[in-house]
Amino acid sequence: MADPVATRDVRVSPHGTAVTPGARVVQVQKSLMTHNDGVAAANRAAFEGCLVLNIVSSPGSGKTALLERSVRELAGDLRVAVVVGDLETDNDAIRIHAAGAPSVQIVTGTVCHLEAEMVARAVDQLDLAGLDVLVIENVGNLVCPASWDLGEDLRVTLLSTTEGEDKPLKYPRIFKDADAVVINKVDIAEAVGFDRERALDAVAKVSPGTPVFELSARTGEGMDAWLAFVRERLAAKRG
Amino acid sequence: MHEFGLVISMIDLAEEAARKEGADVIEAIHVEIGALSGVVPEALEFAFGGARAGTMAATARLEVTYIPAIAYCATCQSEFELDNRFGIAMCPTCDTPSADLRQGREMHVSHLEVA
Ligand SMILES: Nc1nc2c(ncn2[C@@H]2O[C@H](COP(=O)(O)OP(=O)(O)OP(=O)(O)O)[C@@H](O)[C@H]2O)c(=O)[nH]1
Ligand SMILES: [Mg+2]
Ligand SMILES: [Zn+2]
């Protein structure tokens, strides 16, 4: 399948690549994300009435657990729905549904991230006008989801205490672009020897000024500050 | 990684622009890839080798310009280049971290060579 591509020196000067003398040049100046960004903008317009969060993390950091508990605690006075992306299975949507929120599963197959178009199709199954908060659980992956705008208001990057404190340094882009960072599984922080100072320092270095919420989706510790943040941002969006 | 999907978008953009100019063949696609874009230039080339067959770019070269990451320090009111691959933007003059990234996320088709 892949035949070798003729290239000149890759990673050349910042002054641009050489053009063959005499060649006819056509200017393009377009992002490879043009299509996705267009759909994301349309999503953003459709999401005008509700607050939309895009939750990203490594596999198993506790995205679904955080959403289950958030749904339970917000459901008293807010209408919440969830869109969940996974490579396979609809287990996560079933868990969210059991927690009391409408949920739509996107099975991405081999695609390692959600794209704006997948989200547009999924929200067709929801009554957006009747929602206060829409949460999108992205595919567990710290690399690919970073580049794909889904039309969300807030990008929330989750890190759990079992993953090692230097995650933000290894995956800077997804932490740099985060509007909030959640450190989950603080209930087992001590048992796994989590170095809290180092983790907070790594987040502050890569993403200075970003709010950090330390919590346990299992015990509920620290959830209040996180939920207050969500409510605050919803109020701010609605002016 | 998603370089294959990116390459499909890249060829689409290139074909659209080339057709608009009445060209038949794309001889080269010039792209700009930022240091913090998450795109690996080598993976992009590999994906291009697999995706270009049957398109106007079937024999095209891929020319990649690597764009360094640059941040702005509000204290010193000056820009600086990130000196590490971790995306840490510490001003080399005053040692303040900056969240204001001015360059480095690019994934652009800049221009083509056509015939
Ligand atoms: N101790 C502890 N375990 C947790 C916590 N949150 C989640 N877990 C456990 O971590 C595992 C993964 O949690 P999930 O919520 O499925 O994680 P996820 O990020 O949604 O996973 P993927 O969707 O597969 O990427 C489960 O066994 C959870 O019970 C927590 O705060 N403390
Ligand atoms: Mg999950
Ligand atoms: Zn400075």
C-alpha cells in the first residue's frame, strides 16, 4: 500500500520549503482542520442555549465515573445529557443512563478521537432546546482529541492519581488547551504514592492559570468545587 | 494517530485549489506543521504515501515546513521560542510561565506546485 514519498529535507528552515524553479505555484493557505472547524462552528451555534463540556483523558482515568456522579448531583435542578465516544461497546452510555441522564453512545470503531461531525449526528437524538448542560465524553486518548474542536464551551482534561505526575509534560497540548483540569482518584492518592506537588507544578507549567479540581468520583470528595465551577460557567454563558 | 484522516483532508484541499486553477496534476503540496500540533511529520508522509494513489497528487512531493512554538510574555512584552518539547512556555528573561501561545499549533496547506 504505502509507497515511499519523495521528500526533501523535512523540518527545514522556518522560512519555508523550496519550490522547484519554474513551477506554477497555487496559494492555498487553509488549515487541514477546515472541514472539522466548520462543523464545530455550526455545533457551537446549535449549543447556544446550554453549556457544553468536552472531557478528555487517558483510558480509565474516570471520565464516566465523574459524569455519573455529576449527573446525579446536578439532576435535581439542571437538565443534563451526555454524549459518549468509545472505540467499542455502549457500556458507558448505559452507566450514564442508569445515573439518570439521557445519553447517546458514539462507537468510533478505529477512530481514536471524536470529530465535530460525529457529535452533530449524535445530538440529533437529543432535545438540545431542553438542556442546561451537555457533556461529551471523548475517547480515552491524550493525543488525538486535542486537535479536534467539537463546538464545546469548555475543554476539561482529566488526570488520575494512578497515572504519574508527569502526564502534563508528556502530553502538553491537551493540558495547554484545557479550560479546567480535574485530578481524579484522590481517595487512593496515598496508596499509590501520588506526588501532589509535582502534579500541580506540572499542570501550572504547561497550562498556567488553568483551574484545577482535585476530587474523587468514587467517594465524592472535592465534587462540590467542581460542580460549583460548572454552575458558574453555565450562569456566565447565559449572562 | 489520525494522520491518515488529515492526509485525506490535505488532498481534498489541494485538489479543490488545483481544479479551481484549471490544473491537471499536483506536483508538490507544501504544508506547515506546528511543533505543538500533535502531528508527526514522518507519520504524515507515510500516510500520504498510502492515500495519494488515484488522486491528482498521485506523484506529488510532500514538502513539510516545521513551525517552532512561540509564546508571548506579558511581563516583558516580548515573544520567545519554547526551548523544550514539553510545551512548557517559560520566559527566558523573567522566568514567568506564559499561557499565550502565538505559534506552534499550525496544520496548514500553504501552497501547491501544479501543472
Ligand atoms: N479509587 C477510585 N477509582 C475510580 C475513581 N473514578 C473511577 N475509578 C475507577 O476507575 C476505573 C475506570 O473508570 P471509568 O469511569 O470507566 O474511566 P473512563 O475514563 O471513563 O474510561 P474509558 O471511557 O474506558 O476511557 C473504574 O474501575 C472506576 O471504578 C475514583 O475517584 N477513585
Ligand atoms: Mg468512559
Ligand atoms: Zn518575561
